Amino acid sequence: MTHHLTEILALLMVIGIAAQWIGWRLQIPAIILLSLSGLLIGPMLGIFRPSEALGDAYQPLINLAVAAILFEGGLSLQFAELKQSAAVVNRLVTLVVALSLALTAAAAHWIGGLSWEVAVIFAAIMIVTGPTVILPLLRQARLKRRPALYLKWEGIVNDPIGALLVVVLFDYVAGSGSGPSALDETLLHMASGVAAALFLGGASGWLLGRAFLAGKVPEYLKGALALATAIGVYALANLVLDEAGLIAATVLGIVLGNMNLPSMGEIRRFKEYISILLVSGVFLLLTADLDPQIMAAMDWRSGALVAVVIFVIRPVAVWVSTIGAGMTWQERTLIGWIAPRGVVAAAVAGVFGPALAERGFAGAEQLLPLVFTLILLTVVLHGLSLGWMARRLHLSAQRRGGLIITGATAWSNGLATALHEREVPVIVVDNAWHRLRGARLAGVPVYFGEVLSEHAEHALELGAYANLLAASNNDAYNALVCAHFAPELGTQKVFQLAGGDTAEARRPSPAARGRVAFSHEVQHEDLQRHWYQGWGFHATRITESFDLEAMKSALPKDAILLMVIDDENEITVIEADKHLKVSPGQRVLWFGCKQDCEIDEPVEVEPGP
């Protein structure tokens, strides 16, 4: 049995990561592939029933995984993001929650035929728009910053709130009786649990952050210690009140993530890797454990309730709650549609559905099929429609092959202008206003400030750009910029100009710098000198009869090939010493002189940053 279980768990990990990669490759939400894979190996083929194979460890494993995922989500919540979005976020986690709770409970009772007790529990479960779903969807859909921020904060904050409400409401309707005294006792129990969670999460996060700043923890242990602390405070807070640990883990992440720790980037990356594994495993376990007989309990009233929750209640709650909040109608439409339910909703329903049925509440047997149906439908519907809807509403920051240029010089401003004229998304970044003058006069978007600053992280719509070129005259600074953006853009998409005459062994290691753009022989000073000598940017279209080799033979002497521009104005930066493949119809952007540009007097090259 142990040997069989080991093979099954290994298979789950392989399937999970394979689904993540296939989703990235085909631009399909990985959550959908994970759900389908789980259904295939579980209810359809009967290969694996997690609750039977794992026994009593099944639910605790899912609970700990969710706590770790919420902690990772908390790390990504920055208070600086709320400077211009606090009003909207506050309404999403207060007014939308209250209105959704009331409308869903009424619909569950009058449409679904559930008793009021079960209807209220069902409504509280539906509040949970879990980060186990929304964060992977946001990673793939790449919305503009504001709508992505709204969905991220709502999902991470509402997840523990919804779970806690379910616990408190169940305690009231099924455990403590009724009347004012029972309500007072329930509210007191809830208050003590929330207070304990806030204290444990906040204090632990602050103490852990201070220990990191004081050098009390070695670098290689920081990520592991942060994860272990999150699991610890989750377990401790649950001793006071069930599901309060989710609040503690989230608060720990928020506190730690806002302490400006020097090593926070590494901790976030470590947690992101863990989170991807956990989300993959949890969704496979969840869907593989579905019982077809439970789903068969659905009737027409259940179907009508599901439709009302998805297509009516969520949009109405968002539109009403955000009146006057400063959102555009496009943002309200998108947020009103996107509300996928995830693992926490399933876990809570799996615990309290049977408990309500044992106590004889009318409609309790419908709770599990309703929740699981809503989870599957929202994952599929919202997963498939998020990117399409964002594009139609002009809220997508999908990378279309654009370019970020750091380091404004006469040459780089000229390159940006040439790309801008050819409708390629481009932005020039520099911390000196006068160096950006050439780009500004040409109508090229610019960012004035340090590209490595926290402000740039929040102000730049990085999702609109797929490539980066570090073009300053400082090779070490260029390497630092490339290393900073490599996790976001990908190491194959960050480039820097060739360094000086320093020996290769004395330059930054390949892991700590970008790929060399254009040629190892072309440096910053060369490009500047040629620019002042009258060289310019030109584009040549490749055809069936005029291929790349023919184009090269027709180019002026010493011309430099820079980029390939396809029919959709997406660029591919040419990497030094790499084989170049260009298809007919694409254009090659090159830098050279079509006439006699030689000059006798030396040229003073404009200094870089």
C-alpha cells in the first residue's frame, strides 16, 4: 500500500507541473487543466481516491497547503498599492461581502429550497473567491495593474473572512442554540478568535522581520523559516477558533511583505515555487476526490441557484457596492464577472455539509453538490473568459513583444523613436529628465525615475512589455537591471549591451547579467559614435525572393542587425552569436549608414546614467 501511494503521489506531482507547463505553452489557464486531470484520474478512471488513500491525513494536508498559499499571497500585498485604490478594495472586502451574503442566502432559500440555516452557511461559503484560483489566473491573464490589484486583494482577504464566517454561523445555527445570549456568545467567540489570529500573525511577522534585519537568520534559512512560521501560527490560531489560522497566516505574510526586507525578493520567489506545487497538488486532490453520486443530487432548482449566483448576484453586488468608488465601467464589469471559488470553499463545504445533514437541516444534502458545481463552473467559465474579456474591455496588459529601454542616450532615444514609428510598444526609462528629452519630443512613452525603485515597480505596466534592453554606459548597472527583471520577464528576454574590454572572467557571471544584445563587438561607445556620425535606423522586409542572406549582402558596411519585427509588430531582440531565423513577411531593424557618414573630427559621446 505504501509503495502504491508513493507512486500515486509522484504521479500527482508530475501531472501537476505538466499541466502548469502545458497551460503556459498553450495560453490556457492551468487551473482548468488541473481540474480536468483530477476528474480524469479520480471519478472517471478511478485510479485514485485521495480521501481513501491518504485517510485521516487528507484534510490536514489540504488545510496546511491552503495556509501556505495564503501566506504567499499575503507577501504579495503591498500597502503602497492601496494609495489610489484603497476605497475600491475596502468596498470589495466589506460592502460586496455583506451584499453577496444577503442576496445569496435569500436566493438559496427561495430559489434553491434550502432551509435558512443551510442557506446562510452556503452564502458564507460563496464569499470565498480563493487565491488558489485567482492568483494563477492573474499570472496568466496579465491584466492591467488596477483590476489585477482589485482581484488579488479581494481574493486573499476574503478567503479567510469567508471561512471564518462559516465557522461562526455554523456554531450559531447548529451548536449554540438561538436567542440573544447565543448570538452574544457566538460573537464573543468570533472576536476572540480574530483577535488571537491578528496578534499571532502580526507579532510573528514583525519579530521574524526584525530577526532578518538583524542578521539573526542566515540567507539560506529565511524562506524555510518564514514558511514554517506561517504553518505554526496557522495551527496555533486554529486552537482558539477553527479557520482563524487562515487569518493569522495571511496577516503574517502582509506584515513580513511590507517591512522592506533586503532579501524579500528571494523569499517571495521561494514561496512562489512552493505555492505552484501546492496549488497543483491541491486541485488534483480536490477534483480527484469528487463523488459522482454527490453531483447526481442536483435538481433544476439547484441549477437555477447556481446560475443566479454566477450571472446575477456577483455582478449586482459589485455594481451596487462600487457606486462612486472611482472605478471605470470596464473595471466594474470585469470585477463583477470574475469570482472563481477554490480550495477553501470545497474544504469548508466538505466539513460542514455532512455536519448540517446529520442535524437534519432541510437542504443540507444539497450543500456539497452546489459548492462543487460552482467551483468547477467558475473555474472553467472565469478561467477561459478572463483574458478574452480583459482584452475586449481594454484592461489587458498582455505582452505583445514590446521593449523597455533603460538608459536614455541619443542612440537609445533614436531606437525608441524608430520602434514607436513602427507601432512597437516601447518605453524609455532614465533618472535624468534632460536625457529623456529626445524620446519625449518624439512622442515615445517615458518613465522618469530609477527603474529599480519601488515606485517603478508599481507605476510601470510591465505586462505590456516582453523584452528589456539595458543600454546605459555602465556594464555593472546594466547587469543589475537585467538580474532584477529576469524573474518577471524571463532570462531569455532581458538583454544588455556588450561590456568593455574587461576579460570575460572579470565580468559579472552569466547568471547575474542579461544576454548580450546584437554583437559582442558592439559596445555603448560604438553605438553613440555611429549615431553622431549620421547612422540611422532602417527596416528591411524579408520575402521569399529576398531572404536574410540576400539582405545581409545588400547592407552597408558595418551595419548592425538589431531586432526582428513580425506582422503583429512584436519584436525579437537579436542575441549575439545566436543563429538568426527570419520568416518571409517579417522585418529586420538595423542600424547603419546608407550614405557617406564618416567625419574627420572626434565626436564627444553623450554620457550615460
